Amino acid sequence: MLQLLTFLVEKLSLLSNFKLFESSWSDCEDRDQDRDRYAQRGPHPSLRRGDLLEVPRTLFTHYGIYVGDNKVAHLIPDILPVLTNDQQLISSVITHKRLILGCVYRCATVRLDTLEDFAYGAKIVINNMDKMMKSQALPSEDVAKRAEKLLGAIPYSLLWYNCEHFVTHCRYGSAASRQTEKFCECLKSIIRDQRSVIVTGLLGIISIVCFGIATSTTLPTILIPFTLWMAG
């Protein structure tokens, strides 16, 4: 029992220090050094067409490409392109409900929004990835043109093609996402810990005790711990 409690405390501690889908192209010191060019609200003199912008969100970091005239091209989940062709309605600011339904339906839009709507009140960090990427940034005009070429509805995947994949493809020529890599590393560490087998087995037994023996309770109780055991 002590081992189980230790296991749960370790994983809760890990998750409490792990900001879901947070960018980690550099450590804290690197991020502090790179945050020397900011834009908050409205046009900013240091912004250039083709700049890669990032803003913190509650659970992740959101990315976009500045294309000039106070506009940012960014990929964001959206359900409306599936439901209507009304471009005026689609171009309105995306609500949380639209975003969540877009994630579920796996549909997104590469769209142009104002700098203010993109920032949503947060500080913008500019070109923070340049020192961490192996590839050199493409010419600024090429970056902006790549982003503009992809405007419109596009399939979405939280792990395989999100806003970070979009901007790295535009600026560096290859799509990558450190946020999802970090998330997968966290999952791997949990799966590899054999105590996960014991925890999931106990949870399965508890579900059988509470809800009775049935296919919906018995099969997960057997298959999930077995899968974790083999994966570990």
C-alpha cells in the first residue's frame, strides 16, 4: 500500500509540474533570454512579416505567423466550417464551444485574426524557437507566403498536426511539436512504471465490486493491466 501511495504522489507531482502541451524548446534561462521582443496589444514596431508568435494559454502554448497589417495566421480547431459555408460567420472570433467541438470532430481552420484577438490579452513572444530548432528559419517573406497559402479548413490532430506543427512547417520547412513530444514522454514514463499495472488492476476490481461482473467492467480490468504490463 505504501508503494501505491508513493506511486500516486509521484505522478501527481509530475502532472502538477507539467503544463499540458507547454512548449519546452528551451529551459527557463533560455526562455528568459529570448523574451526580449514582445508585443501585447495592437501593432508593434518590432514585429516583422513572417515572425513566429507564441502566446501562453491555460493548458498549452498557442502559435501563429505574423503576416503584416496587424494580422496573424494561426491554426485553431473550429467546428463551423463543417456546419456552414458562411464565411462571415466562420471569420467571427472562435468561441470555446466551437474550439472544443472542432477538437472532437478533428477539424481546424488556418485563419487570419487581428493581433489582439490572437493574443487574447496575453503577452506575445516572438521567434522564440529560432535558437532551438536545428533548421534555419526560411526567409521571412517565404514564411508568410507559406502561412497564407494554407488558409482555410484543414484536418486537425492534437498530437500529429496542431498549431505548433503549422508554424514550424511554415518557418523552418518541417513540422514539429515539442509540446506533444513532452506529453508523450510523460505518458511513456507512466506506462513504463510497473506500479501502473497494480493501480489499474485495483481500480478495475473496485469497478467490479461497485457495478458487478459484466463485460464492460471485467474486460478492462484484465486487458488494461495486461497491456500496461506488456508495454512496460
